[in-house]
Amino acid sequence: MKRMLKTLAACLGVAVLTAVGTAWLFLSGRIDVSHLLYQLHYNPWVTARNPVERKRVIQTILVKLDVDEYSLPSMKTKQPFISGGGAILPLPGGAILVLDKYGGLYRFHRGGAGEGPRLETLGNAVKTNNDLYGDYARSQGYSLRPGTNVGYAGLGMRGIDLLHLKKHGMIAISYTQWQPEKHCMVNKVSVRKVDDRLNFLPGSVWKEVFVSHPCIGLNRRNRKKPMAGHQTGSRMYELPDGRILMGLGDVKHDGVNRPNILDDPDVDLGKFFIIDPVSGRRELYNTGHRNPQGLTIARDGTIWETEHGPTGGDELNRMVRGKDYGWPHATLGKLCLTCKGVLNGRHDGYFPPVFAWSPGLGISNLIEVRGISDAWDGNLLVASLKNQSLHRLTLLDHHVQQDEVIHIGERIRDLYQADDGDIVLWTDSGKIIFLAADTRRSATGRLIASLSPEARAAIHDCKECHIFTRGAQQQGMINLWGVYGRAIASTSFPSYSQALRSKGGKWDEKSLDAFLADGERFAPGNAMGDNGVPDARLRARIIAFLKKLR
């Protein structure tokens, strides 16, 4: 017995020391929590165990979205699916062309009645030489994390973007590639001829039409991150004349992490170019960019671009030929976590962003919405990596009026709007997510329609802070489906007031009536305050409506 107690005490002692040590590592910053969370979304242990298909509903301010998501890593293919980057391109007939992190191409079929989703392996489109890069970096004493999915998504060589060049009948791929003879990295664009169904023409081959200058060597200032391959830009868009507009990132040549070489006219980094996909001729479009991640052309001809700021200051830019957007001399973010102040936040002498986010979103691609809903038509949808959300921007005279956050719960790397109107998302965990507006009147909608005009108006006011659809999610809002009989402040909503959390009890006719009559008196300090419903008959109609939401 004594020996058993000693063993137990020793085990408890080890457990306590381990817990204390782990807590110290986290609090001291020696373990990067954000890095661990970043890795989680494309760790093969996580991605391979996701269900192939999952359905849910998201309620936005104006539109209810049906969500249908498919996990590609959990589908059987001839080769391991490598998530953590890449891009998508919707194909005629509803299929999706997928570019994975290291240049592999796949065709995803959603499937119809009687058949499930499937994934075809098309083979490697381009060679990123990421394995050669890794071998060389290790030979130079750099520490690289093993595995095909683990580690920062872009620190190595990678496939970046896919583009259908309609005017020339081509598909273009942008990517970074390691040059083993020179021990350095370049950005490239390669094109290949396709037919009307975007199948590669027999005998066609990939042709390089753009190679960046100079070739970038390993970072000698940071032995843990030999190459800032996540900061290379390379998002593409087809201009009306069939040429490609593409921007390059600075690969951390910001004057802090590496020398600032962006102002040199012979250096391609930090600049946008127009590239002829036939001749390969290029022309400079504009300058002063850090890490371009999104690019789209609106119906009015405005070119919109998104890019990462340094620490905060992620930007929405209106692109104009010949302008200098200021990086690394101007930003609305900080240069690094340990640097003081803001670099010329007013952008004096430079072309300023239309809008900027601080803290940053981990911003990625964007689209202009067309046709999914009258309420959304002409809005911009901006994708986020860090926030795992979409941001719906309403614009007036090229100024942002509203930024609605639509939480998706995945790092969104790319997005498109397909021909059928569905918005298609591509995530770092290897998921393809379809968003479609649910135009059918729900059971909740029918209930609301049956109410008196006064009750409908009251419910409409409640929609500022609440949603009513079963299973729906909306960040910052409480779902009142099933509220009658539910314990007070018992959902997963994270921002209940302390007054409601400590109230106790459940929502029944008496508590609901008291709360609707005078929320401040019911639970002093709650978010509703004294915005009550004084009419007892109207309160009774609202409570009767809430009782039916179950």
C-alpha cells in the first residue's frame, strides 16, 4: 500500500511539474499558441478524419445560407492530398479544378442524385521543387518541420493561384519554385491550352511566361524561417484584353527582416505587372505592395486588391495604374510586434488604402457578388485566414459603408462565385465549401408571416441581435430557437452579460414576460437595457411565437 501511495504521489508530482512547465512555456511566449492553432487546420491527423460531407445553415444579416462542405483529404485518391495552400477554379458543368500546395492538380465532382462526391487525380501540373529546397535548407543548418502538411502553409515553395484565360483558351498557374543550381527562389507563371470544357488539349504542355527577378536566397537573419514563401503574392486576374494582372509580395524585404530592395526598379518584388500570356512581355502596373492576396474587377471596371499588413493594417485597395501604395514606407499597421509606432499611417505622398483592418484578418482573396441575392448584389466578399470568416463589404462611391462578419470556422484560402450562383470556398484544411442562398420560406418565416403587423415589427427589431432558425449560426448573435424552457444564458454564445449568467432559472412565460417588459429590472446590467415592450398583449404574442420555436 505504501509503495502504491508513493508511486501515486510521484505521478501526481510529475503531472503538476508538467502542467506548471507547460503553463510557463505558454505564458513566456516560448510556445507560440497562434502557430499551434494555425497548424491545426491542416494537420493530417485532423484533415484525414473529417467527414467527407457536412451540411449546415448560416444566418447572415440579410440572407440565410445553406452550407455544404466536402473534405478532400478524407477522400480516397491515388496520392496523398496536400492541403495548406493552393487554389480552386470552377469548371463548366459544376466540377472544381483544385491546385494543391505543391502543384498537384485534381478535379472534384460534387455528385448528383444517386452518386456521391468524387476526386480525380490529374497529376502534377508544375514542379515547385519543395523537396530540393528542404534538403538544401537542412544542409545549411535550418530547422524545418517534417511532414507534407505540418508547419506554416507557405514557408516553402508552393502552388498559389489558378486562372482561366478565356480570351486565349488557357489555364494559368502561379507558383514559387526553388532553383537548385542557384540555391534561390523565383515566382513563375505557366500557361497551357485548354478546350471549352477546360480540358487540356492533346499535345499541349505547360509554358513559362513569367519568371521574377531577382532569385531570392535563404534568410540569414532567421534560422527557423529560411524562406518567407507565404509572402510572395502572385494572385492573378484576367484583364478585358486577355492579359494577366499579377502582384508580387516583398518576401520580407521590408528593411527589418531583410534589406529593403523594393524601391529598386530592377527588382520585381512588391510590384504589380501586366503579363502577356502569349509573348511573355510584361509591363509595370504599380508599386508599393507588401503581400497581395486578393484581386477582382467589379462590373464598373474598378480593380480591387487585398493584401496583408505587417501587424494589423490588412488593406483593401482600389488599384490605379502608376500609383505607389507606400510599402514599406507607409502602413496602417505596425512593422512588427516589438517595433514602436506606425510608419507614416497617413500615407502622405502615397496612394492610401480604401479600408484597413487592425487587428489584421489574415486577409486572402475577394470577389464581387453577382446574383446570389438582391440584398448582396454588388457587395464585395473578402475572405480571411486568421479570422476564419467572410467579410461582406457594402460600398458607396468606393467607400466601405458596412463590414459584416460571416463566421465560417475555416481558414479560407480562395473563393469564387460559380456559374450557378453558388459561392465556393477553398480552405487550408482541404475543404471545398458551397454557400447558396436559401430562398425558400422557412418554418420560422411562415410563423413570422402569420403574426400581427405589430408583432412582426417587434420580431424584426429583435433580429438586430437574435436569429430564429434551427441550427443557424451567426457570430455575435444568440439563436432563440428552443429558447422556451431553456436555462437562462445556457447557449454557447460567449458574450452573455454577467447579470444574465448569474440570474439562474429558465425561460418560461413569467421570466420572458418580465425580461421583455423591462430587461434592466429583470437583470441589471444586461445588454438589452431598458428597451422593453410596454404592451402586455404584444408581449404575450411574442412569447407565444417563441414557444413555437421548438
